[in-house]
Amino acid sequence: MLTGFEKIIEKRIQQAQKKGIFDHLPGYGSPVELDSERHISEDLRMAYKILKNADCVPPEIELKKKIILTEELLAGMKETAEKYHLLKKLNFLIMKLNSMQNRSIVFEVPQQYTHNLVERFASENSKNNTS
């Protein structure tokens, strides 16, 4: 779902396409080079290429992969003590990822426990109300 600002941008891009503004840009009609290494300095390109070919990834990407795997495991589990321990592991991985990235707290990945607490309190309230 697009935000208001993104809708304005998308509308202006579509208007420009209809007017043909993009038709005479350099590279028009030729394939886009998605794996360009122009943003990497000349002296680091070979080292990055060797690391990429060896399937070496930055620690942040490795952590994100572990987080996704842990979330998938959690989704298939029933409510058990093992699920609680896996949830603690997930929150630790998220905390580790957030501490590695040097950015504002607003953009941090949220930990995965608040939703479960709300569900638990709701189920306890419904039990108390029926008693």
C-alpha cells in the first residue's frame, strides 16, 4: 500500500512517461545493468567480487537470515516451553542486529514479544470473565 507521498511520486512518473520525457534519456531501450559495481571504489572491486563468489556475506545479512529462519520456526510451533526459548533467541538476534546497525531507534527492528503478551492478557481476561 502506497503512502500519500508515494502516490504523488507515482502519479508524476506516470505523467512523465505519457509525455515521453523519459524517451530520450541515455541508455533508453538498452537493458539495465543491475549488477553494476560502479558504486564500489576501483581498489575494492576485486576483493568484493572474490567474497561474493565465495558466498561470504556481511554479518548483518547473516543475522537477518537467522532471524527469518527463527520466525519461520516459531510460526509452526504450538505454545510450549520450546517456543518460549525460541522467542528469547529471536529477540536476542533482533537486539544484536539493532546494535550492529548505526541508525536511529525509530528504524530498529521491533522485538517479538508484545503481541504474545497482549494475546495472553486477553485470554486470561476472557477466562476471568467467564468464571
